Amino acid sequence: MLHDATKALARGKSFAALTTLFEDGSPQTNLMWVDADDDHVLINTEVHRQKYRNLTRDPRVTVAIFDPVNPYHYVEVRGRVVGEVRGEQARAHIDQLSTKYTGGPYAMPITSERVIVKIAPERERSQ
Amino acid sequence: MLHDATKALARGKSFAALTTLFEDGSPQTNLMWVDADDDHVLINTEVHRQKYRNLTRDPRVTVAIFDPVNPYHYVEVRGRVVGEVRGEQARAHIDQLSTKYTGGPYAMPITSERVIVKIAPERERSQ
């Protein structure tokens, strides 16, 4: 279960610094939109992206979630990718995220296929 | 050499999502103040911190640098820790950073010893 404060932060207009690991073990970080269900941090990406290829090979990720209005307060969720959702549900979720951040449906081209990535927390650290 | 745009971003009131690697290879991310000299991204921390212990063991780090005013634009600098500076110079540098971000000298207690960490870029990615 995610802490309530983490869920609230992830469901607001916050950004996530998502870090995945390359095959050689070195890290890669992307700033992304973010969401949460009751038990997971949710990220929505496309299946051709490097970060997706990384996290399917090594499920160990960390997500620093912050509201740009006050980046001094953030929550780092260290955990593992434990599931994914593709298809219509992932396509609908990116529209839902876009509406949260921009006020309208997702307007960027979709190159491959959207996927919701579910991250289960192992450690949550607030600052 | 850092790209000019990266230097400008790191020298502004930007934040860095610094990711280091634990001994087991899993990642840790901290949001931090940031700076740059001509050749390196500069981070100022204390020597007792987990991130410092991590980066002295494994010098592979990545830094996503963003201005909170527009987190859609950021630069990810993947690279290696190639040097550090302690002592008076590191103490003066945290005052300089504090002045950039808050308008005044560093007012938080110093638990151990300040250290400037120098990160040499291997790949810079703008978004």
C-alpha cells in the first residue's frame, strides 16, 4: 500500500523523475507525468521507449515525485515494476493524465503502444 | 565539456534529480541544488549521506536538471563522478548555492563535511 501522502502527491499535478537501469547497470532518468492507484505508482509510456525496455529487463526502479510549485518537498518511492496494462485502458489513461495536466485529451502522436506501468513501493522516503 | 545550454540550465535556479546506485545496483534519487563549471555538473552534499557513499563506491550517476517553472524541458546528463573538493571551498560553495536559490547564505546545520562532487558528462539528452 502506498502512503496516503504519496498517493495525494502522485494524483496531483506532480512530476516524476523515473529512473530505470540500462543493461550495464547504469541509470537513466526521465521526467514524466505520474498517477497512483491504491497500491502502486503509475507511469504511462510507450513500449518502444528505452525506459520501458529497461524496466522490463530489470524491474528495480525509483521514482522521485514532486510538485514543481515546491520542489523542496518530494517523495522518493523505491520499488519494483510488478505489472502493466496495455490496450484501450492504457490509451484512456493517457487521456486522463493529459486532462489532469493540460486540461484536454492527449494530443501527441502515439508511435507504438501506450502502456501503464505499475510500480509497487518497497521504501518511501519523504523530504 | 558540457553543452552551453546544460551549463546555463545548471547555473540557473534549477533543480537536479541526482541518481546514484546502491551496492546491490538499485537506484536512489535525490532532488538537489545544482551548479556547473565549464566541464562538470556540480553537486554539493555532505560526506555522511547515502548518495555520497553510493557515488564513491560506483561513480556512474545520472542527473536530470530542470527549472521548476517548466519541468517539460529538462536535460539529462549521464556520466561519472570524476573528482571532489572538500574544505573551505566546499563550504563557500554551499553558501554561493544558497544565495542563488534563497538570497542568503546556507542556514541549515552541517552534520559532517560539505563536499563538491564533480560529474563529467558522457551523454547529454535534452527534452
